[in-house]
Amino acid sequence: MPTRTIVDDSVEVGGVTIPRGERVHFPVAAANRDPKYYPDPDEVRFDRDARPHLAFGIGPHRCLGLNLARLELKIAFTELRRRIPKFERLPGKEPHEHLGLAWGVENIHLKFPAAERETPQRCTMVDATRNPPGELFEPITIVLARSSPVVTDLDRDLHDPMN
């Protein structure tokens, strides 16, 4: 969470004078890049100790959903690695970062091989577009067979699922 304040009296910090009345922005997320706790902060390392991380605040201002969010992330990444053990970033497609209420990655472009199956899989679905409103849905069956390697653009899939 960003913190802002207005300087009451002129002060010198790190050799820089901040005049009285100046607005000062303290991006708390910058503390998550402290080399004392996070050597190589631009490197994704799942073995790091997450406890000193301030993404969810600290002390009495700590996020109530902290434990739920961490559990959801653990489950999501565990399932992703279980279901798609081999994936890589699509060359030439950099992740898009944004700084809003929270600093994060908006999309990551990945490529991964299609799942290999010995036999085609049957799946029953309901097509809501085939029935007028108020009528029961008619189930349809589709067959999922082996296919060539798939390249997916997560940004497109999440923002335009009909594409």
C-alpha cells in the first residue's frame, strides 16, 4: 500500500533536502527489495523466506485475507506445475507489470505442449446459446483428442474468453 505525507519541516535525508510542504511518497513495496532480506530482488526464487515480505502490510494494518491468499497461491501454483510440468515464457513477449493499488504482473505469455492422452476424452457440456431463455439446457458431448502443441496467450484468454 503506498503511503504519502506532507513534510512539516525541511529535512535532509541521504544528502537530499526535502523542503517544508513537499509531498513525499513512501512505496512500501520498495522495502521488499531490500538486499539485506532479498538478494537479487528481480529473480523469482520460491525458496525465499516470505515472512518479512510487506505485500500484505504489517502489524495492526495487516491484511485479514493474508493466510487465505497465500493458501490460494500455493494451491494454484502447485496445480499448475502438476498439470503443466513443462512450460516456458514465450520468446519476445515480456510480462506486463502495472502499479495500481498493488504492484503486480498483469499477464505472462507462456507456451507449453498439449497434454498427451492414450485415448480421446469425452466431456459433456451445456451450450447455453442453443436454448431460449427459461428452457432446460440440452447437454452436448464433445471429444477431446490428441492435438499439436498449443501456444496460449493468458492475457487474451483471460480478457477475451470467446476469442
